Amino acid sequence: MRRVASIILFAAVLAMGAAWPAAGGVPIHVTIDEYDFTPETKTFNVRAGPFSVGFHNDGAFDHTVTHNRGYFDSGDVASGNTVAVTLFGAGSYPYHCQNHPDLMRGTLNYKPAASDTEVGVGDSIDLLIGDPLLKGVAWDVQRRRNGGDWVLVADHTFDATPTFTFGRKGTFDFRARTVVKLGRTNWSPNRTVVVTPVA
């Protein structure tokens, strides 16, 4: 049996939905049902502070929770056992079962949080994409206005809470990805901020 590997994640639960605690008191977010991860996709809002994702094997066979590019690997999780995997920050993390890679796949999404999602022209927001105390991890951030093209507004920044000021009205989408030694995660789901004219 492979040793459980842990990586640090800084995020918060969008919807807990936990039925029982995992090892170390981590809530169960995903159930392994024979040859399925349930739910297949799980989304959380980023916050400052560590967070782990709990998996419980409700099936009869050993399975793993393995990131597609090796960011985490739980090792074999026996029937009836639980495991907690930890991730980095904003981004999308596709994973699979290494024992059944063609049958079992899932995605963990970490969506940036914003200090406000409805502001006026001239106002600013802080976008939370990771933990300010985390060392050696950086982030990329993109922004688009009114559904237009994505523009890179932060490239390999170590600022986990970049500030953005809005000079014009519109609907602004932000997305981020985490940069680590193994590479970059996929882009996170969008965080939308609506900017209205000042009365």
C-alpha cells in the first residue's frame, strides 16, 4: 500500500454536505462508490487558512485519489476507509483513480473569493486566491469585461490577495490558477464582480 501524500490547500467549502468525519476530523466531501466519485465535480470558495478535501471509500475495492499531473496521490484507500487530500489554492484540479483510470475521474474546483461582488466605478475589491502566509506558491490571474477576451492581470504573483480598482462600469469576471514546482493548475471557475455607475 502506498503512503498517503499530502499537499497544502487553502480554500473554503462552498457546500459542506458532509455525512461523517474523515481522518483527523475532515468532513467527507466526495464518496467513492465502486467505480464512481460522487459528486464527480466539487466546487469550493477560496479563503485564507488550510483546508482538506475528504474522500470515503464506500465501495468494495481499493481506489486512489490521484491528481492527473501528480500534485497529490492518496495511495490505496481500502473499502470503508477515508482519506484527506490537500491542495494549493485557486484553480481546477482534475484527478482519477490510478487503479481504474479509464473508469474513475473527478474534478476539484477552487473558485477565487472577492471582498465584494457589487461595487461602483472607482471602488476596489480584494480578490482572495490563496493564503497570504503560504511560501513558495504563486498565482496567475486573468480578468475579462462583459464577456470579452481574457487579459492576464497578474503573472506569477506571490500576492494572495491582489487588489483591483474599477475605472468603468461593466460585468467583470476573474479566474486564477496556482503555480507550483510541478507546473500550473488549470484555471479556476470564474468569480464575477458587477460594477455600476456612481449615482
